[in-house]
Amino acid sequence: MELYRLLQQQGFGSRKECRQLISYGLVAVDGEVIDDWRAPVAVESISTLTVDGEDWPLLRLPLYLLLHKPANYETSHQPMHHPSVYRLLPEQFSRLDVSAVGRLDVDTTGLLLFSSDGQFVHAMTSPKKQVAKLYRVTTKHPVTAELLQRLRDGVLLHDENETLAAEQVEQVAECVLDMAITQGKYHQVKRMVAAAGNRVEQLHRLALGAVTLGDLAEGEWRHLTAAELAALGFGPA
């Protein structure tokens, strides 16, 4: 493969932009600067790709990413009032058709997945898949046994024809509960808690299926592991 084509595949720009990066001496392969954009490279044998002084691990496509979303970021390519969550990912990813798996509200924090695999995005957001989403919910008023039972039994939301029940719910502290849902209705957790007689003050997603946020710092991202993908029904088991 010619070097400029590799850069294109890795999301470093158009053919012209990638050729210019190489011609200007800004690209090195395994520590050796290459200024000939036609230079052939053996992708499988490359250890380090350096572009404009920064080392880039070669991306194995498609991409499957996990981000710890902070508050005050919109899950949109065209945000209205706050920065886009896509600004928290490397710029090159935006050229590789990376999309968020569902959405988190502006004020909601925690686990958010991204992928360039359209089938994966569809499967993870499809109601038929029934992927559990676990949230830590901070409430305005103390959590009561009655509140927990109403969430387990199901509540009827405005404009809905059937009651919605939590997949699981348990109290963590006086005004904190963990709640898992398998649906993906608009503002569902907030609306369910309100319908059950309380109010959500803070909402934080801890897990999606078997994939957990772990100790990933706020605003940081990482690739999903092969084991995580397998647990979600993708990739080798």
C-alpha cells in the first residue's frame, strides 16, 4: 500500500492533504521520516506511525469506542448550545464516520459508546436487542421503598400506552439509586422517576450490557476490548 493511502484510511484527510503531510516531511514510519507519498508500506509490520510529531497507533477498522461523557456536552455533530461530544475524540475519527450509540442528555454523564460500524450502532440501539443500560440516579427527595416498588412494577408515562418497568433498581444511599432499563424512550429515567413520585437531580450511566465505565476518567476515551465486543454479541467470543 502507498503511504498516502494508509494515511487516508487512518482519517488524516483527503488524498491531497495526506500527500502534503508526507511531502512536507511530517510523516515517519517506525522512526524514519518518509517524504515520498508513493512509498510502499507493509501495514502489518508497522509498529509506530508518527504524524506531525505525534505517535498514532494504527487503527483497526471498524472502530468501537467508549467515552466517559462529562456534563454540558451535546451528543450531536451539530450542537446548539454546548460543545459536541465528538470534540472529545481525536479529530481523525470524525473523518471515519464515527457515530454515537444512542444519546445522553446534556446534563447526563457517564458511559457513551461510538462506532464506525453501522450494524453495531443499529443493534445496540434497537428495541429488539434489549440491551440493559445501568444508571446511577441522584434524586431530589429521599428514596423510599414505595418509590423502588413503583419503578419495579412499572409506571405509565405521558403519551405512552403501556407501563414501563425498571429491569432492576436498588437503593445506594439516601437520595441515590441504581436503575437499569432495556428500553430507550426520550428522557426515560427522568420521566419514570418523576412518574413514581420523585425527581432526578443527577444522572450518570455506569454500564451498557456487560460493558462498564470502570475507572476511565471523565472526558477520556478508549477502544472496546475483544471480550467486551463478544459480550455484546460482536466479534470473536
